[in-house]
Amino acid sequence: MNQEKPKDQLHGITLENILIALVDHYGWDGLGQLIDIRCFQSDPSVKSSLKFLRKTPWARAKVEALYLKLKE
């Protein structure tokens, strides 16, 4: 009777940590090629990218999906 909810794989991981892990793995150029977002392609920084991603749900979803794919 005790049904378990599927675990949220991103639980406890901050957006900043996700972004830093992706940049460490792919670099800004690679990340900009994989996800077509201007903040990754034109003068990228963690701070400006976080600001954009926090305001833009579709972009954040793409970043989180790429992170989950990386961790498989």
C-alpha cells in the first residue's frame, strides 16, 4: 500500500552546480552548440547564464535534461 514516488534526480542539486558541471564537461563553446541559447554563445558567464535560466523555464529544462544525460 505504500507506493514510492519516483525520485527527483535533481533533488538537492543547485542550478549553479548543474551549470558549472556542464561547463566543466563541455566548455562554453560545446554547451552553446548543444543548447542554442545566446547567453552560452556571446560573452558567457555563470552569473549571466543563471539569471537567464532562472527566468526562462524552457531553457532551464534543456539544461537540466542535458545534465541528467551527462550523469547517466
